[in-house]
Amino acid sequence: MMPPTPRTNASSSSSPYPPSRPNSAKPAISSNGNSNTANSSLILRKQLMELQKHPVDGFSAGLVDDDNMLEWDIVIMGPVDTLWEGAILKARLIFPPEYPLLPPKMIFDSEMWHPNIYNKGDKKGEVCVSILHQPGEDEWGFEDAGERWLPVHTVESVLISVISLLSQDVPDLSSPANVDAAKEVREDYPSYKKKVKRLARRSAEEAYD
């Protein structure tokens, strides 16, 4: 079963002088910033067209706004034979203008309970996985540079990595984003399973509300 396709859509500052130019002017934007955004938008448009032409089982992707290539709607179907089976999980990918030199952020809008997904504060719903970490060496020594973001990665490789994350019966607990979920996995795994399955059912119900 293919997941539902996400819905797609399509300040200025005033200068007091010179008197001969009373109209408001837009804030200056570096040409380099414009170039970065144009380049990333072109790359992302190609990736979106490829995913639409050759859909991948397990997820679907579309734009939040047709005029903004830097924010995508994502729907992930809970992987079969996992705790998340039957789930319909809604998320967003937010790309920096420097993409693909820098990684996107993936943020679940569906409520999640997983050691590698933040569940509190400003980062609530954000996925913490090696492929989405800034490129280069890990200052804490948990990851090799090759495990982190590389410009060769694509939306497809990111989503496959996240689906793999959800498919693990026992998640990686080495550096948890959700400490409470990690503690529950260690100390009361049956309760962890029950909570995840309840959230999976709820996500499917909410998807069709």
C-alpha cells in the first residue's frame, strides 16, 4: 500500500533619503545567498520529480508550498513487522539554502516515542540520526565522518534511513535524543512497545480525520 500523497501548494524597510527615492526598499540579500537558494531549489526540484516519476514504497513526498522548494511534506507508512506497523506518520523536511552541502532537518508532526526523536522543547519531533548530522568529525567521538551528512545523500536516502530507524526492534541508545524513551527501552521494554503501538494506531486514525 502506498502512503497518501501529501498536499502540495503553491519586509521591506523604508529609507528616509534621498528625497528623490521615497519608495521602500527591500533588505539587501547577498548574491551568494541567492545563488545558494537557487542551486538548492534546482537540485530539490529534480529529486522531487524523480520521486514522483519513480515512487518508493514506504513514503510519499510533496511540497508544503509550490513556491518554496525548501520545505517538504512527508508521509511515512509504518514499516511492516515492526512496532510502527500500520502507522501513517506525518513529517516535514526543512532544507537549508546551502543544501546539499548541509543536511536538512526532519521533524515529525505526528506524536512520536523513540529514543532518537526529540519529544520536548523547540526540537520536539526532530529526528536525531547520523545521516542528518552536520558533515565532518564528531567532536564527541560517537560517529565517524562517513556516517554523517555527505552531499551525495538525497531525500530518498534520508527517508530510507529514517524508515530503517523505525524498523529497529531495539533502537540505538548510545546518545538518545529522548532520554525517557531510552530509559523505558532499558527498564520496561513491554511498556515501550505498548506506547509505540498506541501512537501508531492514533497516527492512522488522525490521518483520515
